[in-house]
Amino acid sequence: MANFRKTLSETDVEVRFSVPSKWFEENLFSRFESKNKLDLPVKDLSGEVQSFGFSVRTKGNHFKPVISRGWRKFVRAKGLKPGNKIIFVMENDPETGTGYKVEVIKEIRLFGTDIEGRV
């Protein structure tokens, strides 16, 4: 499961982005090397590299992975709102040094019809 898609909640937009635990465990857990933080560069559709700070809690049985550092800047730049969708796609790009691409999907009303647009 290298890719995941999530509909943004109010907390995802206003505070931090909660990452699905199963995806985290399968794709990023091994990179943490007994730390609770990880910087992960990702590329957006425009080709701009975003640096997201992933963190996990260190106590308890569940990791509860989130993106906090860099996330709010991305939210403001893209004009994200609850209900928009985010897709993380595994995509190794040696030129930018990124291993993931992040896509934003917004519903757009066009001639009375709702369609999804990627930004």
C-alpha cells in the first residue's frame, strides 16, 4: 500500500494532518530509527518540493502519526478546506530527492455539475 487517499477533516486543515496508521507502519516506520520525528520531502503537482515533518507519539501502543511541520503552510498555499482530498503517491524522483508526490483534489462546480479537480 504505497499510496493513500484521505478526505480532510477540520483538524487536518486547522491543526495537523493525521496519517493513516496502517500506511505509516507499512511505508515510513522503518525510516524513524527509534526517533519520533522524520522530515519527509514530497513533491506537489506543480513540481515544488514541500518538506513535511512527520511525528509519532512515543508512549502507548498506537503510533498516531501526524504531519505538523510544514503542513499549515501547505494548507494555506493550496487554499485547502475540510472535504478536500489529499493523495500521497509513491514516486521516486532522483532529481528532487523526493520519494512521494502529494496531490490535492477539490470539488469544483462547473456548469452546474460537480467535478473533481487536481491542484
